[in-house]
Amino acid sequence: MKVRHLIDSCDLTVKEVEELIKLANKIMDNPNKYNTCCKNKILATLFFEPSTRTRLSFEAAMHRLGGSVLGFADGASSSGAKGESVSDTVKTVSCYTDIIAMRHPKEGSAFVAAEVSNVPFINGGDGGHYHPTQTLTDLLTIYNVKNKFEDFVIGFCGDLKFGRTVHSLVKAMARYKNISFIFISPVELVIPDYLKKDVLEKNNIKYYESTNLEKEISKLDILYMTRVQKERFFNESDYIRLKDTYILNQEKLKNAKEDLCIMHPLPRVNEISREVDSDSRAAYFKQAKYGVYIRMALIMKLLEIEEKVC
Ligand code: CP
């Protein structure tokens, strides 16, 4: 039987995403009901790049489902350091475990890994490409804050070139009705052409690009801030020049809608002032918390564990 993998946010249909959101909310309301769903199942977390939220929320999710976890938080402690390929690593680990989550700095590594995995494989971020489980977390946040997925003006602000969470969420939100996008970034960090051409223009989705957060903020229903991705720059002086281009603070929020939803995948560096954390519109720590529940739902789906057996 063919196993399901998650490489890109659109590997799941809109209906499947909605089912996952429903299940995540049920788990959140009654977590004890699910605490043996993955008894005797093992999750591997293979992280070749640093992570706090993705790795630990996957691990928390599996523990909370009654399963166990093995893996590494640093590729330097795996046989990758001796020159083993990603595909050999994943092929081997899929003999030991029931499901795998991997983060790797190379774009496309998730695709290569999924090709050889005998168990469900989840992309926990491949370079500046995609981060589909962050997208599921973001979708759960949007749904729980706004109670819908349609009729939004969504602003993405910061590093839109390397920000994989942006790429995955744009693709996912482009599937809903009456969504338009405003992409706010320095000219050096604009959203990739393939997203503009193959996702937005092809589907007649309205968007424009801007360099000015202050000018755009009043138009937005959702503002998705991102950090400038230091680890993807070849040149440190460019990073230093661009890193503080946008800093969201209370002054800028004076012109924002009262029901603006402020999101950020985290980690934050300087791009949202600490004073914003207590604003009722700030959703980013809620977003981090939701990551556990949506990953619990995803693990259950990919392992084909029915709610009734829990
Ligand atoms: N949002 C996110 O991917 O965070 P981590 O890098 O801490 O996993």
C-alpha cells in the first residue's frame, strides 16, 4: 500500500486541511481522549538545521498521543557527518520507525527523502523552499481567530525571498475565495517569480508588491511578519543592512484594523517590538501553541489512526 507523505502544503486537499483543523480543535478540547492513539508507534525527528518549535512540537505531539520519539537535533551527530546521503539516512531510519519528520537546509531534500521512505515522511522545512506543517499551524490560527478562510487581504512582510513559511502559506491561501495579497519587502527580498507566475497570476489572484509597511497596514486583515533569514545569506553585510528594515510597533499599529490578526512563524529577532505582544491582535504565541495540536492531527492522519480506536 502506498504511504502518504507531506512535502508541500498543497499535498493535502482543502477538505483534508479542514478535517485536520476540526480534529486539532477536538484534541485541544479533550486531549486525554487521544493520549493512547499512537501507543507503540515511533516518530523520528531528523533535524539537520536548528529548530525549537517544529522539532519540539512534533515531539510533544507524539508523546501526547502515547507514542515515542527518537532522532537527532543536529546533523553533525548523525552519519551525515561521515558523508552519508539524505536518501540513505531516511531509507535506514524508515526501517526503525513508523513516521519521520525531517528538516534540511537543501531545497528539494524533502522530495528526495520521501521517494525512498517506506513510512510517512513529513517535511519540517527544506531550505528556503517549503514548510508545510508551519502552514497547517498558520491555517489553524487563522481559522480559530477569524472563523473563516475567505475574503481576506493578507500582508506578508519581511524576507519573502527565503521565507519558506511564506511560500507554503501563499500556496495554501491561494486556494480560498476572494483572497488578495500585499507583499511587503525590500527589493532584494521579494517573493520568488515562480509563486507569482505559477500560483497567483495563473489563478487570477490579486496581489501587488510594496516596500512600505506603514502605507499598507490599514488595508490588511492578516499581517504575517517574518524575520530576515540570516542563514540563507551569502554575504553578512547584506544581512546586516536588511535585517531591521521592518519593525512592527504600536505606533505603526495605530493605523491598522481593530481586528487585524498579527502572525509570525517565530523565531522573532527584531521585527516585532515586545510591546506588541500584549496587543489583543497579536496571535503569534497562540500560533506556536497550536503547532502541537495540528501536528497531533497530522500524525494520526498519516498513520491512518481512526479517532474511534483511541
Ligand atoms: N516556525 C519554525 O519553524 O520555528 P523553528 O525554526 O523554531 O522550528
